[in-house]
Amino acid sequence: MRSTVLATPATFGVFEVGWTAAEASAGASLPALAEIEEFYRAFGYVLLRGLVPEELTTRMETECAAVQADVLAGRLPERYGSTKYLDAVEKAEKFVNYVEHVQELSPAVLETATLPALLMVIRRLIGDSAWLNGSAQAGVVYQDSRPGRESGYTRIGWHSDWQAMPSVDIWPGLAFTFHLDATSPANGFLRVVPGSNNWATPAPYRNVNSVEVPADARPAGGYTDTPPPVEMPLGFDKIPGEVPVYTERGDVILHDGYLWHSASRATDDDGVRRHVRGGYWSGPPANYRPQFLKNAAR
């Protein structure tokens, strides 16, 4: 068993995690759990490297590409290829950026989302009651981002995941992202504001898409009553203290539902950034109800 915190500036928040199948079946604990939790609570995210075997990443890649083609060809029900995340919905006729509920179509995705080591970390971060955002909710999504004209999704502006569901009492929660491609400025990357999970972020009453926030929304979300030191930009502006999070193929990012984050557009016209994303919540499942405020800029 090995688990090492990489503490250099270039790998801020990156944890090397090695966990063999034998150790997993024996119920062994990850020795860096305390360090992972400490970093996550302070900064709102962690990057786990070495958790997902390459064989499993390859299967996810193959299966997701197959269902992406099936959605484009109309061989799957609309449930798997809706356009709720897109602004230019007409582009979905030529290219599929999203496959929703992909955990129902790709056995490798479901296997990865329920890996014992991953669940061990998630339960440490949001509690033993953590449950997967599954088929009865929004589900797990395969996402293919690229800058070409055929693409309906290239980037997303500043937001916190909580702001998309400010009326739903299922928090705390976290998002996971399984990276099928390494990320860089060439193909796009995640931008985060470390520690913003601990601010009282307002519900998006002021937002770029003029989305009306429900009257029953919580006024703010976060782990303290401390107001943000700056206003969240409506678009893609630089925020003081933000950092890039670059990944390697097979990396897993876990980020808190209250964390401020955005995704940059690829600078290479041929850049491709593919990943599988979903979430775990800790509030009672009975509290869930569909809500999606599309407030972030695209």
C-alpha cells in the first residue's frame, strides 16, 4: 500500500493513491485519508492520481464513445441525449457533447463511480450517508468538450454546483470527474478558487442568463457565514487567488458543491477534453426534487 501527498506548487492538491485489488478486498484503509480530508476541507477539492486502473479508464473511453455515437444516430431514447446543458441546442444534431445517465449504458462508468477506494474517500469527506446521484436523479454524464464549430459546449463560466439547486436540501455534496484526457491550456482545464467552499455564496439572483431564482431558494450556501471577499463574475473573468487544476489521464477530481469553479476553452482548434462527471450527496434522498438553474455562462 502506498499513498503520498505531492506538495510541490505544480501539484497543489494532488494525492498519489496506490491501492491494490487485494488491499481493497481486505478492507484496508488509505493511509492518506486524513491528509486528503484536511486539504479538501480547507480548499474545497482534491485530485486523486492512481485510483482508477488504466484498464478501467480504457473501458470507459470505449463504452462512452459507443453510446455517444448511438445518441447521435438516434438509436437511444431522448433521456440519454437531452440538450438542457447546451445553449446552441441545434448543434446537437451534428455533434453530441453530453450523454446523460451514462452509468446505465456503460458498465465501466458504474464500476468506477462505485470503486471501494473512491467510496472510502467520499464517505470520509461528506459522511457515511453519501449516495450516488443516480438514475432516479440527474445521473452521471459523459462530456466531450471541444472548440470546433460543430460543438455546442466549449467552456463554462464561474459558478458553484449548489447554485444550480439552491432549493433542494441534499447538501453537503461533491462532484467527481474521471478524466479520459489529460488537460492543459491546449484542450481546456478546470479553474478553481481554493477555499471558496467556506464562503457564504449567494444564490444566483444576479446571473448572466437572467435565470429567475425560486422564492424558496436558500439565500446562500457554504460552510460558514463569511461573505465572499469578491463578487462572483458573471462570465470568465480572473478571480484573485484562483488556480488551474491540470490532470493526467485517469485522474479523479473531487470538488465540493460550494466550490467556485469554471472551465476554460481549449486554445488548440483540435483540442479535445473528455470526462465523466457525476456527484454524491449526503442529505436524505427523499429531499431530492428536480431543479436545474442554468445560471453559468457558456
